[in-house]
Amino acid sequence: MPSEHFKCDCCGLCCRSLKKVPALADFDRGDGVCVNLGDDNLCKVYNSRPEICNVELMYERFFSSYCSKKEFYKINEEQCKKIKEDFSEKSER
Ligand code: SF4
Ligand code: SF4
């Protein structure tokens, strides 16, 4: 069953994967990590973060006519899972 709410566990890995997000290239400090990611693994500009970082806003602006919010959350959660797997594979190498 898709979630009622988007389940972000604040792992911070999407904010360390900017090489894969051309729209956030200006925020890449050079190694794929966002300049706005704090030492506590949280976004330092959360309340004014870019649109693409805001799941709710992205849904309302661009995806609400294509899928339900639950489906959109599920797609995002699958991406989170993929990012975690990619990082886990990298750390095992
Ligand atoms: S990868 Fe997913 S779970 Fe981790 S911080 Fe990003 S949105 Fe949250
Ligand atoms: S702006 Fe914030 S939410 Fe967006 S990638 Fe950077 S640290 Fe993550």
C-alpha cells in the first residue's frame, strides 16, 4: 500500500547525489554534496529550499494531473530506496 505521507528518514543521501540532478548543479560543492547540507545531515535552507527538493510542491505544481499523491510518494520512495542501494554498493567496494 502506498504511504499516506512521504516517508523521509533524513538520511541526507539525495542531498549527496547532486551529480545526478542537473537542476541542482549550482548547489554542488564539487563532490556531489549540496552546499546547503548541514553537519547534522539536514537542509540548512529547508524553508526556502529549491522547488525540486520539495516533494509536496513538486506534486502540486507538476504531477497532480498525472497521478495521485500516494502514487507520487511511492515513486519518490522508490527513488530513495535506489539512492540508498547505490550508496550501500559504493561503500562495499
Ligand atoms: S534519500 Fe529519501 S529518505 Fe533520504 S533524505 Fe532524501 S528524501 Fe529523505
Ligand atoms: S537545498 Fe537542501 S534539500 Fe535541497 S539538495 Fe540541498 S540540502 Fe538537500
